[in-house]
Amino acid sequence: MKRGNLWLPVILLLVVLGVLSVRGRFFARSDRGVAVQHGATRLPDPRLHSEISVEEAIFRRRSIRRYRDEPLTLEEVSQLLWAACGKTIDGITGATRAYPSAGGLYPLEIYVVAGNVQGLHAGIYHFGWAEHSIKLLRAGDARQELTRAAFGQRMVAQAPLSLVFTAVYERTTRRYGQRGEDRYVPMDVGGAGQNVHLQAEALGLGTVIIGAFQDGAVKEVLDLRDEEPLYIMPVGRP
């Protein structure tokens, strides 16, 4: 064997060790067995097939306000978040999102107020759509606080979790002006909310869209700065 070729196995070994080192640094394993990247918990991959058709989900969709005292699974949370505003591929423009957005500007953010989810500590999480992950912003069960902000609507406290949709209006208004805030952002959140409704039906879950809440109180619970709350959607087992 030529002398130059003797170094090839050594170089390959160093490359493999380097990759494993980086993977260990950036993809740790949490105590729940879910990959964690840069402090964010990587969610299970969403599935793209269901036993329930779109037509059946539309037919069965109802606003559900009462839930059993049973936990959701992390897989269900993953699927709901993906349906709301997760990443899809259309093959033309590259990575797009699950909800239609005026100008492709995607002003929505989603927070998870979790209290009873298997494999997930109670707390407030932010959904990172690009990595399909959630990042813990504040530990502890905040469902009662969110209930008070929603004028005491009990389904917020009873549900295992609530999804809170917010908008960064500036993403849309910098192109469309005031019409972006008055017309286009409400269109966006309507599409995202319906996605969650239909996905909940496909999973055998129930949800409802809540718009009756004190904006300032919700912002305080979530510690929002440049975002405005639009929807609260509690989700549970009917």
C-alpha cells in the first residue's frame, strides 16, 4: 500500500469522530427520549396519512368545550402543531407552511400552554416550525392563569393544553399596510385555526376557537413583546 493511502483510514476515522462529537453536542437526549437541539425539544415527525378523509373531518368538526381528565401524547401535540403552521414542501418555492398566508409572509406564532401531556413537563412552550421543535419558555402549569385571562372560561383550565396563536403584524403590514392587519392576518389565522380543528377530528380530539380574552393579560402570561394574541384553542379528549 502506498504511503499516501495509509492516511486514508485515519482521516476517515477522525471525520466520523468529529461528526459524533458534534451530534452529541447539539442533539442531546432528554429524559423523555426526545432529541433536544440548542435547548429545544425536537418533536416526533408528523404523519401524512390518516384513516379519516378530509371530507369526514369537515363533516364531523364541532366546537368541543368539555374534555376528559386524560393526558395528550407528545405525538398528538406534534401533529396539532404541524397542522397549525408546520413546514410543508410544495416543490416550487421550497419550504412553505401548512396554512395559507398573504404574500407568503407568515405572521403567526404559536405557543403551547401545557399541563397534562405525556412525556412533557408542564409549562409554556414556543413552537419552532422550521425545526419542528418546542422550546420551554417558562416551567410550571399556567392553565389557571390563562383561564383568568380568558374571563374564567373553564375549558381552558380543563384541557390538557391550549394552543395560543399570536401575530407579528409588522411582517404583513410592512408590505400591505393597514390592510394587512385588518384583513390579511385574520385570514391567515382563520386558515390555521381550521387546520387545527380538522386535525383534532382526525386524532379523535376536540377543540374550540376562543377569541374572548383580555389581550393584555394573555400577553402577560406569555411574556409577549411585539406580538398580539389572536386565538386560544384548548385541546382535549371529548
